[in-house]
Amino acid sequence: MRPGSVAIVGAAETTELGRIPDQSQLQLHADAALNTLADAGLTPADVDGVATAGESPTGVAHYLGITPTWVDGTAVGGCSFMLHVRHAAAAINEGFCKTVLITHGESGRSRIGRGGFSRPAASLQGQFEAPFGTMGAPSTFTIPVLRYMKKYGVTEEQLAMVAVVQREWAARNPRASYRDPIDVDDVLSSDMIAYPFRKLMCCLVTDGGGALILTSAERARDFPQRPVYVIGTGESVETPMVSQMEDFTTSRAFRVSGRAAFEEAGIAHGDVDHLMIYDAFAHLPLYGLEDLGFVGRGEAADFVEERNTAEGGKLPLNTNGGGLSYMHSGMYGMYALQESVRQLRGTAPAQVKDARISIAHGVGGMFAASGTIVLSNEAR
């Protein structure tokens, strides 16, 4: 991709977030899509590219009345939408389409029209992990985080600080699910889910969605909103089984994806003004900070504890409140991208002053996949 050759010209979330029992999952996709089309001043007839995960792009396109010339149904978990941005940019540059709509909608809480996530007994996870007692994300993710904490001496209190700082950001966001202040004691006294995760270290379970519209940088100047340019992208996968990670204390997929995005963007870490790291659980921002190269191995917990990611810190992180306090319908990557766009448009509730470059970094599965998108509000 030529850095800056494609821009995001539409971005919006569903009209409501949290608990939406009167809309099916497909309707959430449509609500987010229509809000985003309105944001860009477009109609479905203007769209010739569709990408989505969780629902089939065929179903979404049909529901919206779109007959596209390019589709992408890549589904690798919560970071799928980062990959969609990368693929859409390539497709626009190749002339496969001109205007791409990326949608997300998930009835994670109400479960209206939502398919289940199965782990067949014949799958790798079913054969080699399930028999040993792992039951979904809360217990599977404990495997790497316990090794990480032991190797680097990270304490439960430091893990709790991730949730505390993100709740501070959420307090400034009227759309956040939880805004009341919390401290480390509150986190550590919340219900134990699977050691070391307490309830306040785990993501929310909500309904909602979001969508993006991408087009060429040349066309972006004709849209009503300030363009946000895609200047760097990366993607990778590692293993569907957390037990087979190369190293429990670092994600190879994170490193590969992040390195590709930085190299394509041609930026240094000091150029980044704002950062979104997928936070289904409190440990993920620590891995992201280290694997993206913002801090050294084992230094992320101290970095957060010293309030470098909080308001006024050197690297504002998860400024919408993240999956821990803002919302998390199941595949959070879309919401990270939405906040990056808001920050670069200058419309975020907790706006970072003079934000010029933002990174949205996502995970899929239990460190199974990764996507990294570098965005800028300055044309190249």
C-alpha cells in the first residue's frame, strides 16, 4: 500500500451501545452502516466494496441493498476489522472498488440473532486444550499471563492499574458503560473470575457495532468530515492454541503485525500521539506496549503504573475507556478504530491535544491473530 493513498471518510457506531434487546445482530450492522453513510454524506448506492466479520458480507450487502464489486469476509476474531482496513486499502489502490464499507455489529449481551462460537471436539483446541479444563477466554488467557507475571515480577496491583487508568478515561466519555471512579482495591476486591483475573480486569459484555467508509485520498477531500489517512498497516497470525505460543510472554503475531505497520508508515515510536490496544483483559495492553516496541520487555506494567498512559501522560492509551469500561460486544477491534478516528478528527470526548498520529492495534482469539493500523490526519 502507498502510505496515505487511502482515507477513512466515514465513521460511526450504532445509535445505542450497551444493551439493545430490540435489534438483531444483522440490524446492528445495518444501524452502524447507515449512521456511517450519513456521516460521510453517502447512500448505500454509493458503496461498491463491503467487508465484515461475524456476519457474512453477502448477508450484510443484501440487507443494505448493495451489489459490490469487492467483498472481504476475513474473520480472525476481534482484530478482523483492522485486517479489513488493510485489505480495503489494497483493493482501492488496485482499482477493484472505490468506496468500501466495513461493518461490525454484535449482540454480545442480548444474543438476538447471534450465532454461537463452537469449538468442535475434533478441532486442535478440542483435542489438545479443552480436555485440560480451559473454558473460553477468561481461563485460556490465564496461561500466558501467569508466566508473564512470574518472569517479570508483575504484581496483581499493577495489573489492576490498567483497569483503573482506563476507567479514568471512561469517566470523560458519556457513551461509556461504566464511568464511576475505581481504585486498585476496588479491582482486587471484585469477584474472582479465573486467577489472576478479577471481574474488573475482564471486558464488558455488551451489544453494539460500528462501521467505517474508506476511499482514495484524492476523493477524500470531497467529503464532509476531516479525512483520516491510512499510512501503515500490518497483519499476522500465530496459533489457534494459546498452549502452542512460541513464548507465553510475547506475541509473535503482535510483533510481525506491528513491525509491518511501522515500516510502511515510516514512523518512529516518538511520532505516535495516541494509541489504542485491544483490551479484552487487563494484560493485553501490557503485551501490546512491549510487542509494538514502545517499552522494553517487562517494562509495560511500570509504564502504566507511572501513569504514562493516563491523561497528561506521554502516551495516551485506550482513551474511550477500552473494552474494560467503554464497551465490548465480543470483537472489539472496530471500537478501537472508531476512537482513533475520533481523536484524529478532533471530536473525541477525551480529546488528546494536537493528536496527529494514532495507532489501533488488535488481537484475535487468544493471541491467535493481530492487526495494526497507523492513521494520520495529515495528507502525504
